[in-house]
Amino acid sequence: MWFSASTKHFVGMNRFGKLEKIIDLGDRFILHHDYALDDDGNIVSLATDLTRSDHAVQDQAIKVNTSTGKVTKLVDFGEMFPDYKASTDHSGIDESDPAASGSWDWIHFNTIQLLPDGQYYIYMFDNDFGYAKTIARRP
């Protein structure tokens, strides 16, 4: 069983409650609050890329290999939806996270779900509307 222990750590726990593994995401990504396990036991998580020059937050999906700890970017939704991103205001997440001053929360993904047919389902909102989209087919 996997848990997020912080914005930078996942921990694996066995059925007896003992922590078996701690995975550090490193300096590039912090995780958002939602993630799921794929068929191979890897974690697919909503995330923020801390290296972005535009300060966009919560608009990435990453995969964490639970065997090796390797973190891979799956998709940058700013690249997937460039016109929508360009049309949004540079509103931040300051109200819920005062330390995030200057961040651009243009899409705010809230949920990721891996469907049995091999697709990812995501839900996003930007405080004005909800939107659901199948983003990719899993191999």
C-alpha cells in the first residue's frame, strides 16, 4: 500500500503497517493530492513541476516507478491545452497556500483515475467550471 507522506515523498507500507520503502521525488516535482496505481504497481500522480519559468502549478502528471524510485513526467497539460492555458488569468493558490504567492493555478487538476479500459480519466476545475477528459490510453 502506498501513501503520500509529504509533497515530496511516497511511502510503501506492508500489510502489518511497517514502512518498507520511502521514495523521494527529488527537486523537480511536488505531488498534488491525487494519485493512483497502474497495472504494474507504479504511481501515477498529479504534480507541479518546480522548474517551470511561468510558475504554473498543479498541471502535470508524473509516473513514479515503485521498484526503482525513478520519476518520469507523463504529460504537461499546458502543452496539451495551450489555447485554454493562454486564455486564463494568472490567478494563484494563495488563499489555500499562502506560501504559493505568485503561482499560476490555471487548471487545477483535482482527480486522476485509471480506468479498466486502459485510459486515464482526469477532472479539473479553475473555480469557474468542471471539465472531464480522457487524456491518454495506457499501454
